[in-house]
Amino acid sequence: MDYIEVTITCPEDFREIFTAELAEEGFESFMDTDDGIQAYIPLLSFQPDLLKELSQTYPDVQADFSVKMIAQQNWNEEWEKNYDPIRVGDQVLVRANFHEPDPGVTHEIIINPKMSFGTGHHATTHLMLKHMLPLSLSGKRVYDVGTGTGILAIMAAKLGAAHIEANDVEDWTVENCRENCQTNECSYVQVYFGSIEQLQPEGNYHLILANINRNVLLKELPLYAELLSAEANLLLSGFYEEDVPLLMEVAESLGLEKLTQEVRDKWTCLHLRKKK
């Protein structure tokens, strides 16, 4: 599959705004640059008029847009140019297979992302990993919604979860997730193609992970609540702090209570728990 790379040069304050706007239009992956962001979308999904509309939406912002096509076979080369290892505290190192290992960290996750979202570089992935670390997952059932690279499912395996399921709506992403699970020696993670609504999983999960966007979360929250066992945990990200009141209004109506909330680079992570 060929992809379109959109490079946006913009003020730092607008990086996250443009990322959110493009995510709503189907862009799948994002990378920060020194001057702005790069965003990626399948060639067949790209609407050229979108960038003109985006520029018109923010007429007072000094932003430049450029577009180029990236063939699938060149994707790994592009990532190797821009993908540095990242750390979550002193416990987690996320790296690609072309980086040197660090035997001193507690958990090392090898992610070869190709075109899937989730390397730990984006604030939402970093927040989700951080909030997973204190959870007791040994022997537990976990579901990762919109898994992307599989990084959160792999983290759950590193933390001892016994049963892990994950899904994504892109067949390429599902393939990438399975490859990353095999690389990290957790091939027992069951990865499915399709939305969680289509798949209708069994339920009774001790933890559900959903790093998606606000609109999808609002739509799927009732299903998450139904699939959680009593007093189970739900970690959400992929939205801004100003989205929290709307999300919590829905969550509380479903018997979910907020335990913690954290913001990083304007993105937010919510840790919720299902009441008895």
C-alpha cells in the first residue's frame, strides 16, 4: 500500500491542533519534526482539498504544507531516519530492532512500526504506557482497542497478563501488530481485524485499553463498560483536556468512576474503574 506524507511547518502551539484535525480525517501516523509535524495516510484515502480547507480554517496561523508519496517498500527506511528510542521513566525502553538493547531496563519493547500508530513517541502512547505500569496484571484478561503497532498489548504481556486480545480496522496494522508480538515473544496475543463492535468479544476483562480519538471513544464507551468485569480498569487516551467533561459525562452514566487524569503536551489520559 502506498502512503501520502504531509509535512506541516507550523508554530509549536499548533502541532497538536493540526495532529487532531488530521486524525479526524483518517491520518494514521504522526511524527514530530523540528519545525512541525509529518502525517501519513493511505494514498487512496487522501483528499487533496483537505489541506486547503485546513489552511482556511486557521487563516492567522503561519503554516506551510507539502505533500509527497511514499511507496510501501520505502517505509522502513523513512522510520529509521526519524525513529529514536524512547524511555518511559526508568522502567520501559521502546526501540526498533536496529537500535542497541539496554539490559538495564525492566521492560524492553521492540517496535518496528511500518505504517501503524504507536511507537511511544506520541504523548498519548507514552501516557498509556506510564499508567499501565502500576497495574497488577498478572494472570489477568486484557483487551487493546485499536491496537496499532501492538505496543500496549505487548506492554500488558510484559506485565504478566495471561489473556490478551487486540483489534484494529486496518489489515496492514493487524499484520504489523502480529509481527511485533512475535518479535517480543508474546505471540499468544490474539489480534483481530475489524472494529470491536463487529467482533463482539467475550467480555469479563480486567483491563481495557483504548488510545483512539474522542468521537470513537464516545461511541464505544458503552461497549467498554459492558465488557469490563466489576471493579476492572479502563485506560483512555487520544483526546485533549477540554474533552474530559464530555467523556466523563458519558462514563459516569455507565457506572465508571475516574481514578486519575494526566496531561502531556496537551493530550490527556484517563484512568477509570467500573463500579461494583
